[in-house]
Amino acid sequence: MPSIKNQNNLKILKEKFKAAKGMILTEYRGLNVIEVSELRSKLRQSKSEFAVVKNTISELAVKELGIEAKDLFTGPTAVVFENDDIVSPAKIVVDFAKTHDKLKIKKAFMDGKFVDAAIVSQLSSLPSREVLIAKMLGSMNAPISGFVNVLAANIRGLLNVLDAASKKQVKA
């Protein structure tokens, strides 16, 4: 019979797994407390959470949610939970792993399935959500702006002709 503490941890972890839109599983073996605190503070700025998890409880939580996660929770495991945009924590984790070679990215969980660490690297190279939205809005706005410029060209041409005619009359 599991202890009450482990049952509570299982319940909390299950809720976090269920609420998260994306997760990044990492191995943090060899990082000291200062480095882990630095990573946590960077992730907190993007509204993400870095949590060290117990492997057996994590496996139970994932299994109860019906997610296949064979052999993922081995060794010291920490999970980055993201409830909004998976790109920003992916950038932070990948950049941190570049400067701290002891942090290893195991897998990521997106769209109901686990994906390789290579996908996390690809995600980290994407622009932020705000930049992508701005680019999309710019693309949507471009045809309208072009159309307005075409319509304004006829009026500009007419004004140039009238201006030239008025200057010619003043000289005459």
C-alpha cells in the first residue's frame, strides 16, 4: 500500500501532466543547486515549471492517464511543464543545455505523444509566438495595403496632372 505522501504526489503529478500542453523530460545528473535554480528562474519567466519527479510515481501518473511512456523515467528525471507555448521553454532548455553539458534532454510530450529530443531542438529554433503572429498579420495585411496603394495611385496621378496644369496656367 503506497504511503499517503506518495498518493498525494501521484495525484498532484497526474494533474500537472493532464494540465500541461507540453512537457520536456530532462536528465539533470551532475547539475548543482545553483545551476538548477538558475534554470528554474529562467523557466519561471516564461511561465514554465521545472520539477524533479520520482520515476515510479511519474510512470504511474502517465500510465493512469493512458499515455505510453516505456523506459522514459530512468535515472534522475526532471520535467519542464508548459501550459501555454512549448517554444519558449524549449528555447530556454536547449540554450541552457548548450552551456551546461550535464543537462540532457530525453524526450518531449506534445499533442498527446512523446517525441525525440531533436524535435525540441527544432522547436527552439522557431521564432516566438508573438513574432509568428506578427508575421502572419503582416502577410494578411500586405494584399490590402497593395490594393490601397493601387487605388491611391490613380488619385495621385490626377493630382499631379492638376498640379502641373495649375503651374502652367500661373506661368502663362
